[in-house]
Amino acid sequence: MQEKITSPKNDKIKAAVKLQEKSSERKKSGLFIVEGLRELQLALNNDYRISHLFVCAEAGGEKTLEALKLPHDVWIYNTSKEAFSKIAYRENRDGIVAVLYSKSHEITDLNLSKAPLVIVLEAVEKPGNLGAVLRTADAARVDAVVICDPATDVYNPNVIRSGIGCLFSVPVAVCSSDQAIEYFKENGIHIIAAELKASTRYDLIDYHNGVALTFGTEAHGLSPEWIKAADSRIIIPMQGQHDSLNVSTSVAIVVFEACRQRGFLYYK
């Protein structure tokens, strides 16, 4: 099913721009934007459903469409280069922009292993940081990323871009800190809080059992609620004049130490 769009003022183009720019629009509609072959393929491989596609032949969209091998009932808007430029933000965009249906991200829907490795982010603000953490989560094959009281939504286009689509390959839950703490306590998952005043070095903690590795913002760290709930508190030692790392870097350091202890890291 196909239709032609030539004007950048077309209502479908305007609606897609709103999905790019406004979290309120994404939440209200239950839709979000994905651009690029790699990201869209990851979404489809992980059971995300397409509402419709914008394809620009002049930007290579027809070849991208062939590579995706989509069902025949997907609605496709064949879009002029001028109209397409209104909704595609990247230089190398593969000539395709998709509008997908979002999913529910309830913490109670997570299907964790017996000794899960979970990343928890409290009040994450920057989409780029969240995307980077999702890349780490995918690389380490953690059980889940739990996002508590976020200041950005998971379907922000910059989360998807910076995470190169790892939002789709990693189980993600979004909830309040209270809900997360209750969930971890009820399921016997050890809460490990990263904080500047901790006395235990991160590589001296045992990560073999079920753990929730919890990180706060760079500006304020974790809230007192998480510090109080923590079963262990850890610190990454600093040698320079600054007292903290970017949160995505801190997550990677601790997660891969946990992977090392669990024997996840190997070379073929």
C-alpha cells in the first residue's frame, strides 16, 4: 500500500515532525520515530510493529526497503527529497524513516534470570547518556535496564540514535524509584549503589548473585532513598582533580567488572 508525498507541509510530515520533537506527542499517540536501516532492523527483530514508513528514493530508500523485506501490508509514503528532509535528521539516513508503535515498559513484566545483572538509572536527563548505557547493556547482555523517574523518555530520537537501536535489543523498564526498590527487595536482588562517599572499591564487591547496579546523575548522584535502600555502596577511585565520570562511563566500568567476575568475557 503506497501513497506519494511531495510537500513538506503535508499533514503526515507535520505529524512525524511532532513525534521527533515532542515527548508529549509520543506519549499521547503511542508512536515514535526510527530512522536508518540498522536501527529499524533491530526494532523489527525485537517485535516492534510498524505504523507506516516514509521512503525517499533519491536518498537510497528503495534499496533499504528491499533489505528490510517487510510484509506487503505496511503503508508506505513515497516521499520527495524536500519533504523527507523535514523528518530525517541524519546525513546518512538510508532514505527511510519509520513510525513505530511503542511498547509497555512495566517493571513487573521483566523476565529476569535466576541471578540477574540489572542496570538502574535514576533521573537520567541526557538522551545521549541513556543511549550510551543501552549500548553497554547490549554489549554485556545484562538482564534489563531499569529507568527510574526519568527526565527524558526512552523513545526520544536521540536515545535511539546514540544507542544505535539498542533500546530495542535490551529489556527496559520505566518506573518510580519506590517501585524499583520494592521490586528488587521482593525478588531478593542485591542493590548496589554507586556514590562518591562510598568506602568499598567497585572491584572488591562480589557480583555473582542477583544485583541491581544503581547510578544517579552526574550533578547530584543518587537520591537518599537509593542510598538508604542499598545493600552495598561502591566507588570508582579517581586519580585526577575531577571527582566523577560521565554516568555512561561509570556504568560500563562497573558492568564489565561484574561480567569479568561472572565469566562473561572471553575471546574466540
